[in-house]
Amino acid sequence: MTVDLRFLAWKMRKYALPFLVLTLAGVAATFSVTATMPAMQTASARLLFESAELEKQTRSSTSATRQAERLEIIRYSLQRPETMLRVADEFTLFAQHPPADRIRQMRAHFTFRTVPRKDSLKMMTLSFRHPEAERAADVANFFAGEAILINRDMLAQDTSGSLEFFLDDLRVKEATLETARSELSEFRAQNANSLPDREFLLLERKTRLEDTLAGQVTRSFRAPVEAVKVREANRLEASLTQARETLPDNHPKILELEAAIGQLRIHRDMAADLQSRSGRSAELQRELDQIKTWLAAIPEVSATLNALTYDHDVAQTQHLAALDRLADARIRRQVEDVVEGQRLTVIEYAIPPETRPNQKKQVLFWLGAAVSLAVAAIAVFLLSRADPRIRRPVDLERALGITPFATLPSLSAEPALIRLRRI
């Protein structure tokens, strides 16, 4: 398909004026907007946020939740109306606006952004936009300092609350341990003779008592038998007295009577000894019965003692763990006091941006000029499409719906008019 250069030249001459007018109007509007618009500069301060020392000893899912809560608290505190007004008064920002508009403007120019990381750290970026680069950097750094102060106050409250919690927990553990210790001591005192560690001594004492009582078992000396022996002894002594009157001392009969009397005296002494030892045997038997009672109670006492000992050991373990946690919390509190809330650390202070003051305006101006050209081109295209007049043979063919065999063009004296002859 050949291009009708004459037709294109005619169209360019016809629509050049509206195209230029629309383009110039758009460029003028863009220039006026960019001329009145201030050249905003953005300065950013970057901070590194990490978990507090007291939160690291209880690393769990609640730690990450607490970290997110602290970030939200810092964000809310920085965007509070009184904070915004204080910063605006400090740097004389938007002084011509009423307080409500000043707060709105400050919030619109301030940006709080967090960047998550794979570890427990988070990156915070505090940005502020202002036509003056130095002012923007100063305000951003001021907000960074405010964030550190807010974080320090929160850390002080958290550490104080944590210490109180650990102290209360230690008091509870001490009371539990004291109760378990008193119950165990009282039970051991009440059942001192039936403790498992005394079983061997009780068994040894029981064996000795049984042996002693077994050695004391003999025939009983009844009263009639004792009376007969007394009469026999009296008779023998009378016979001995009569024999000594007639017989010498070494006579066999005298010797026999003396031996019989001596044997009876031995039996009387044994009977007297057994009678005196009968009370001691009863005491030994009572002691043996008591030892048997203690030995029988040992299994039950042992079970109860094991339960009380287990409770005491558990309470003591928990008490020691509470002491360790409290000592660790006090050390970490001292660390927090030393670092003074520097768990939120400024790693990059805001500096005035190096962007030239008119660079953004130039970008916006050329962007507006390009948009103006595009709008003008679209408008010219729509005007051309809306023109119903016939200027080319193809327009006639479309209007009449015919298909000519050939077209013989001829030019008149007027270059804008084209006359067509058809065969």
C-alpha cells in the first residue's frame, strides 16, 4: 500500500495549529505547577532493633510477639499529636497552620518503616520530607533520638516488671519449700524409730533380745517344792550338828552331809536369782514387742517418707531455679541500665540528600511535557476521525460502498482540492 504523502502533508498543515495550541497549553500548565511546587527533599535515619536482654532468657513465640508490640508502641508514640507538635515547635515547621493542620502536615511528611529480617533483628527507617535538605535531616535524627528514649523507658518498665515477677515467684517457691521441709521434719521426728535407715539396727537389737530371753527360759521353782527343799536343808543341818558331836570333821559322813547342804544352798541361790530376774525379763519382752511394732511400721513409713522427700526435692529444685532466674534477671537489669536502652541502635544517621534542588522539578516538567504531547496527539487524531468530508478516493469508496476499476487523479489549481474522475 503506497503512502499518500500529499494527503499527510495536508493533514499536518490542517491540524498543526490545534496540536501546537494543546501542547503549549499542557507545557504551560506543567511549568506553572512545577514552579509553584516546593522541591521536597527526603532524609532517612536507620536504626537496628533487637530483643531486650530479659527477653532472651525466655526465647519463645511470645518473644517475637513482644518485639512486634514494642515496634507498634514506638510507632504510635512518635505519631502522637503532642509529639508531632513538639517537633514542629522545635524546628518551626508549618507555623502558619493551625494545630490540627500542623499535625496533619507533620504526619504526611513523616514515614515510619520496618524491614523484617530472618533473625530476631529488625531494621527501622525514620524518614522526613522537607524543602530544605538540612532541616529534613535534622528532623529525621530528632525522631531517631525520640525513638531511642521511648525504647529506653519501655525497657526500664519491662525490667522492673520482670524483677518483680521473679521476686514474687521466688517468694512462692520459698513458702512451698518451707512447708515441704517442715512436713518432712515433723514426720521424721514422729516416726524416728521406724525410719528405713534404722531397720538394720532394729533387727540386730531384736535378735539380741530374743537370744537373751531364750537363755533365761528354765523350769519354774514352785512354792511347795521350795518348802520341801527348805525342810530338807534344815534336816541335813540338824544331822550334821549331831554327827559333829561324835565324829571328826574329816569323817566321810560329815563330808557327805556338808556336800548335800552345799548343793541345796546352790539351788536356793539360783531360785532367788531367777526370781530377781523375772522383772528384767518382762522389760526385755516389752522392748522386743515395741521393736516388732516399729519394724512392722517401716514399709508404710518408708512409702510416706519417699513421697514427702520427693515433694521436698521438687520444691528445692524449683527454689534453686527461681534463685538462678532472679540472679540472672538482676544481672541483665544491670546490663540494661548500663546500655541505657541501646537495644534500639542508630546505625546510620540522616544526612542531607545529595539530590539537586531542581532535579525532581525537571523530571516532573519533562514528564508533563510528554503527557501534553500525547494528549495533543490523541486530540488531533480524534478531530481527524470526526471530520466527515471526503478528501481521498478511499473516503469515497467507503462512503458509497463501491469498488472502482481504476482512479485517474488530476490536480486543480488549488492544491487543497482533489478531483476524481472515474471510469
